Amino acid sequence: MLAKDGDKPQKGGLRKRRRPAEDGGRAELEKKRKNGGEEEKRGQKPQGDGGRKRLDALSVGYFRRVGERLSEGFEEDEEREMFVGNVLAEVKGKASLVATDRTGSITLQRLLPLSSPDRVGEVLAELGGESGAGFKEVSCDRCGGHVVESALRQMSRWEEFSQKDPTKEEEEEEGEQESAGMLESQVLSLCQVVKDNGAEFIRHVHGSHVVRTLLHVLAGCVAPPRTEAQPVSVTDGAASAVFQTMLTVCHRKRPKLCKQLLKRTMEYLTSRSSAPGVSPLLVFLKDQASSRLIETIIQLSHKSLLRDLYKSHFKGSLVDLALHPIANFPVQRLTAASAKHKLFPKLFDELVQGVEAVLAAGHMGVIVQLAESCAESGEKQDDMMRCLLNSFHCAEPGSRHACCLPLFMSLLTYEVYYQTDATEGSTQKEVPLTSICYHGSRLVQALAKFKERSHLLSSLSTLSPADLLTMASDPSGSHVLQALITTSSDKGRGKILKRLQGQYVQMACSRLGSRVLEAAWNSASVSQRQSIAQELAPSESKLRSDQFARHVWAKFGLSHFVHRRAHWQEIQTGESKKRKLFSDLLE
């Protein structure tokens, strides 16, 4: 007989026998499935999982339902405590599996803040094991690390337990102290593990976060005995973040220790090998991770360390560093920190030489910070303004000074903004104010704090009413206009407000413009307020129906202005006297 299509004859005329799994051998498959399920229930590793134990599916479902129940909330504390206790009883014996599972980790993080300190201590005790060796594996797990951090944060509640009302029964107090003490002992056990494996922890992407949380928790506590430090690379992103946290915490809680750490860290950074005659710090300043650490060091440094940093490492290289895409940020921090010290003029004289090149490189933060430091220190303000006029090509001829405000706000040179030839002595055409950028706004806000603001105010007076309304309604420009109004004298403010006349109603109906108008009102004299109110009052229906202007109407007391003018005048005069008295006290 011939075989049917698809049936290939085998030797001896017999077909190849199928394997049980291919032929209805369900018994064997069911047996394997059953055995596999039992192994998962016992927490044994499933096949193809790289040898790592996983939480079984039933438990995952259970903890997901626990999370849903937690989201519903509890009417009574007793009900919540009973629920939390029952769940943690289920966690007991497999805390590591739960903590390293995504669903289990999220649930545990929500449970621990609701648990008593002794229960938190029990969870930590199981995670760490008798010797605490388990802390390392859990802390360096992407899910487990979050659980350990959550447990550490409960130490703040341990302080609450240790400061209970002394009138409580003695037995209750002893039980609380013992339970709280368990949490403390586990945190100290974790500290020892971190101390013994410091380099591995702080360089690990997940373990480093546990160390940072631990540093915050320990802030203000007695430090452990000094030990030999293990060498760690500050170019490692995770390790650098740990160092930054450590320095910041110490600066707030233990300033003397912070001073020592700053000194030792700088000694380490400057001891690395480099090319002859070149500071090794220049290499670290151009590294993304270590440059951020140096920024923190600069921000926290005392006067002598700042002076040494500039003299030994930054001096002569400031412009080159300001042009670097990474190193320009530490330069900004140094510029900001030096404003409080006599170091600033030296730093300014060097950095101002490269302002135009820095602008061309697009590192606007350097220029803005230089102007802000001039404003804060009161030094080099005329030089800064002269440098900016030259850099934006509006220094010569003198008629171009009136164009400086739009140029500064847009960070465009005269030729680019007005689209004219460099040899032209005046503007070729009127250009509506449209280009206002964030850094340009910050630059002008800093310049508005200078002692001499005549260039800015003269330039503002040349803008059309439409341009002023554009400024008032722009996210960046509104801050500029507000700064110029509030920092001006009464006479200068009066000139600006006179230029704004006719625009008050539109400003009041604008989200940003209304804020500028309120700032102008707060700093205005009684006569200036009266002028603003006279323009707004006839548009009562429009202002009271607008979502922004209605607040202006109420805050300015315009209903009183319309119906009880004498009473309004009396109120404004009283407020003006109070403001002047308060200003005199501050001075």
C-alpha cells in the first residue's frame, strides 16, 4: 500500500513513534507542571532564570491585592494595624523574595511607614540575616534598595518613640524602647556593612542611593570611629552623587566635619597625576560626574579654600573653562561664591576678557552669573555694562545705547537684531519687540540691580506702547519689566508708568501682565496709584468679568475708588506710610 500524503514510511514499514508530549501524554505534562508549581511555592528557582529565586505568581497576586486594599484606606487605626500585622506575618520567612520583587517591593514600601518600629526592625533583621551580610545583596537590588531606604526613613519615628510622654506606664515604655531599639540595632548593622563595603556600595547604581539615604538618616548622630578610607573614583556618577550628599548633609549638621571633608577631597583630587605644569583639577572639571562634585565643593567652601582653588587651579584658565561644555558650570559656581569675598574683582578681570567668546559659544549662564555677582558684590558694575555694550555692538556710536535693552533681552548683536550693516550708525527700521529669551531676561534682571541703570531706563523709554505690552505679557519679558519698575526710584518709576498709560486694562486682563501691574502697584506712590486707578475704573464690567483682572480690581480696592473716593485715598495714604516706615527700619 502507498503511504498517504504527509505520512513518510519508516524502516520496517512502521511510522516513527511520537513522544508522549506530542501525543496526548497529558499525565506526564501535568506532573511536570504540578512539580514546577510546588517548587515555585516553596520559593525554589524556576528554570531559565539565571539561578535567581523569584516570588511565585500566587504571592505576587496577593501583594497586588494588598496594594489595592491600602489604596482604599482604613476608617479606624485599629483596623489598619491589624491589616498591616497580618500582611507582615505573610512576609515573614520570605522578606528578601518580597523585597526584590517589583510588586512586593512597592507594597512593602507602602507598608513600612504604617508599621511600628519593631516590625520595621524585624523586616530589616530578616533582610540582613544574623550577620547583616544580606543587606548588601538587597540594597544593591533595583527593587530591594527602595525597601531598605523606606525602612531607614522610619528612624525618624524611632525618635518619636524615644520621646514619649513620661507619664505612661513603665512597662509600656520599656516595651516601646525595646522595639525601637531593634530598629536602631538593624540600622547600625547596615552601617557596619556599608562601612566594610563602602567602595562597592557608593559606586553601585542602586546601592549608592541606600548610602545617600543612610547619610541623611544619620545626620546629627555621633559619627563612627575614623577608619582608613578605601580609594574610590570620583568620576563614577553614583559615587560622585554620594559624596555630594555627604558634603551637603555635613555642611548643615556638622560644619567642622564638612570643612575637613572638603579639605581631604580637594587633597585627593589635586594629588592625581597630570601633565607637568598643569593642575590635575582641570581634568576633573571637564568630567561630567566629578565636575558636579567640584561644584558642590565650591558652593560649600570657606574663604581660604575658595582663594586657594582660584589661585592654584582656575587662575589663567577661566576663559578656556568657561568655553568648555561641562567645565563652564563650575566656573559659574566659583563666580557666584566669590561675590561675597575680595576674590571677585580678580576673577572678574580675567573672565571679562572672554565675554564675547563665551556669548558666541552659547554659555549664557556664565555671563548671567557674572552680572549677578557684580550686582551682589557692588564691584565692577560699570566695567560689566561697558563690556556688554561692546559685546552687543551698541557701544559706538553713542546713539546705539538706546537700543541696549532689546539686544540684551534677545541676546542678539545690533546687526543681527536690526538686520543692518555693521557700518550703519543708526537703526534702519523699527523692529517690533518679539525675541525675548530666558537668559536675556535674567541678564537684564541682574543689571537692574546695578547702582547705575540709566542705559536700561533710557532704552526702555524708547520702546513703543505695543512693545511694553509685549514685555508685560511675555513669560521672560514680564520679569524684566517688573524688575525695572520695582528697583527704580519714585521719579524713575513714574516715568515708566507714564509710558505704560493706556495699557493698564490689557495688562490687567493678562495672566502675566496682571502680575506686573500688581508689582507696580505695590511699589507705587499714592499719586501713581491714583493714576492707575483712574484708567482702570471706567472698565469695571470688563475687569470684574475677567479671570485675572477681577483679582486686580479687588486688590486695588477699585470699588472704593469709584464709590468712596475719600475713604480709598485714606487707606492708600495709610498703606504708603506703613511701607515707608518698614523700608526705613530695614535700612
